[in-house]
Amino acid sequence: MSTFEWIIALLLGAVALSALARRIKVPYPTFLAIGGALIAFVPSSPSWALEPDLALALFVAPVLLDAAFDTSLRDLRNNWVPVSTLVVAAVGLTTAGVAFVAHRLMPDMPWAAAVALGAIVAPPDAAAAVAILSQVKLPHRMVKVLEGESLLNDASALLIYRIAVGAVATEHLTWSQVAPTMALALVGSVVAGLLAGYIIPLLLERVKEAPSAIIVQFATTFMVWIAAEHLGLSGILTIVVYAITMARTAGARMPARLRVPSYAVWETMVFVLNVLAFMLIGMQMRPIWTRLDADVRWEYCVAAGWILLTVILVRLAWVTFYRTTLRVLVAQGIYHPNDPRAVASPKGGLIISWCGMRGLVTLATAFALPENFPYRDFIVFIAFAVVLGSLVIQGLTLRPLILAFGLKDDDPVGNEVARARAVAYRAALDAIESDPSEEAEILRLEYRAILMQAGSDPNGGIASGELPADPLRRRAIAAARKSIFELRATEVIGDDAFHRLEEELDRAELSAGG
């Protein structure tokens, strides 16, 4: 009973902390990290155990799928240069920098273990950055770069992590052994993700009840991850490709009465998994802390400070170097970006550098280390300290920094929504134009009113429940939905605009008894 009571208390405490975070406009993972740290020093707190191999699948797979599902391929392609440099260069340099500092601080630490630590703390967390970015209006392109980075850098970091852990296990690992593994992991993961993204939706569309459908969604997510790991592939990359592939057809395959509750449950579960990850890692800190004498505790705290500083400075140095190099290439006529805004301003570069908060993936990969891994306690301690430090230092100062710089967004998503809404409701009108009934005429008046305000109010739309639910409204909504699918497929609109209109049409469809 005590465990159950603690779970209730932790969840309610997390809800209170997230409400406080929204009130004072800071990312909720910041308060979760502080709560996890406090858990470590509560004498009567439980010490729950979790199999290390389970940590990544349980915490990372659903959270990553949820983020990847909403990712726009168009935006990834348009921003592939900055995203790829952050995913590859920033992660690689951070891993190398942290490994060097850790080995200098702990000379007896094997290089492979130091590299594993570097890979663990290298990838920034999506949830923390998105929590801040949703409160302010950053330029759309900058937001898409940060979202693309947070989605893909986990794959590059975990690939390095797996190689480092394998090197510790085998003691001798050469490049000739590593290269085929990396090639198989990259190519095989993309192929596996694509296959899963086309096959599994065929199973999902056969499940018509919302509770069953949601259970199958979670089960298949874990199955994809587990299958990828058993095949020696990258679970993260496989899940990302699977989610992006499935998202292209999910809107047409899944009815609104399933999609609306599914999205709500997934959002809740992502929050719960963040809570559990921070609390569980906090519980691991107490036995580590109690095993250390005073001198070693101080040594660990100093090491955590140096590694946190390394993580922050390496990202700042890379973004500055990249931005400066790009500006020189543009000035000399060597590089011609399609969009002049592709080169970040000094203020924009600093904001991107400062969006480097660590979170769930760092905690999960640290927890997933084998129990007999060398310097495991040190690595877990450093990982939690870096997460806590980055969320407190960067998380609490990011919003004031953005507001001080006065960066503006010209709202391209809102403009796309307005244009797409006009197209969608013209299609809805066309679908019922030949119907002579009184209901059809009333519906046509409603849609014409929406068209009149479509250009001036991107946040407008259908007012749910104004007319009786009937097959006529559902037919019009189906035509409108088909038109926004076509707009996304031809990349007239991006996924952000598509999902906003999809939600609007879902509400209208449910009000019509869909």
C-alpha cells in the first residue's frame, strides 16, 4: 500500500509543480528535476528498482514517438543544414569534450566509460525547450531547427553510447568492427522504421474502440523498439522513422472519435513518464550519495560543475562557429541560401545555444547502464547533476533572454492555416452545393461566414454544435478534410498548420455525431 500511496503523492505533486511552472512561465521539467533531487534526501522515500534494459524502452520510446508524430518533413528538409550540424557536430563535440574533461578529472576512468558519459549528456531535451518555446513567439524557422535537433540528436548520441558500452564489454573494439555496426544501425533502422510505418497502421485501423486502439498504439510502439534492439538496430532512429511514416497516413485512417482521445492519452502519458523518470533517478541518487564520504562527494560535485560548464560552452562555441562560417560563405558568394533567414543573427544564435537543457533521454540512458559498468555511480550522479543544472540555469533564464532580445515571429503557420481553411471550406461548400434542402442552405451560410473571416482570423473556424448533427455536415467535413490532406501532401502547408486544422475538423465532426 505504501508504494501505491507514494505513486499518488508523486503524481499529484508533479501536477502541482507543473501548474506552478505554467504560472511563473518556466519549463515544467525544471521543477520535476528539483523534485527528483529532493526525493533523494527524504529519509522515508521509497527505493524503487527498475531493470536497466527496460529504462530506454519504457521512457524514451513513447516520448520520442509522440514528438516524431508531429514532425514536419517539409520543415526538416528546409532546415537540414543547421539541424544536421547540431545532430552530428554538436553531439559529437559535446561527447568528446565531456569525455576529455571526465578523464582528466578521473584518470582511472576508462576512455570508453568517459565516452559513454559524454554521449549520455550530449543530447538536449525536447520537452524542456518546447515548454519554453510555446510561451513565447520565436521565429518559426528557429523553432523548427530546435525541434528537428531534439528529435534526431538522441539517435546520434545513443549510437555513440551503444558503441562505448560495447567497447567496455568487449575491452577491445576496433574501427573495422564499429563501422559495419554503425552502417547497419543507420540503414537498417530507416528501412525497419519505414516497413513498420506502412504495415502496423493496417493493423491499427481494424481496431474501432478507443480504449483498445490506444492500448494497441502503445503496445506496437514498444514492439517496434524491442524488435529494433533485438536486431541490433537503433531503437530511437527506428521509432522516429516509424512515427513520421505513420503520421503521413494516420489522419486518413483514424476517425476523429479515436484520434481525439488518443492524443489526450498520449499527452498525459508523456507527462507521467517524465515524472517517473525524474523521480526514479532521484531515488537512485540517495544510495549513491550515502555510499560516498565527504571528500568524494565534494569531488563528484566539482566534477559535475566542470562537466556542466563543458556541455554549455561546447554548444555555444559550435553554434557561434557555425553561424560565423555560414555568414562568411554567404558574404563571399560561396553559399546561397534560399531563405536569407537561414543564417541566424547573433541574438538568434545565442538563443539556439541556450536551448540546451538536458532531460528525459539523459536520465534514461544513465539509468540503462549495466549494474557492473565502470564508474556507473559517478556517471549517474553527473547525468542527474547536468540535467538539474541545465534545467535550472538555462530553463529559468531562457524566457527572459528571449523577451530581452525582442525576437519576433511573422506567424507563417497562422498564415498557412488561414489559406488552408479557405480551401477546406470551399471544398466543403462544393460538396453540398447541389443539395436543395433547408439544412444545406443553413450550412452553406455558416461556411460562407467562415470563408469571409478566414483571412483575418487564423484562430477562427467551425463553431461546434451550432447546427444539428446530420450526414450533410459530415459529408462537408469529409471534403474539407480531404483538401487539407492534399495541401499537406503537396507541401502547400506544413504539419503545424495541418494539425491545427485537423483538430478543428475533428471537433466539428464529433459535434455532428461522427
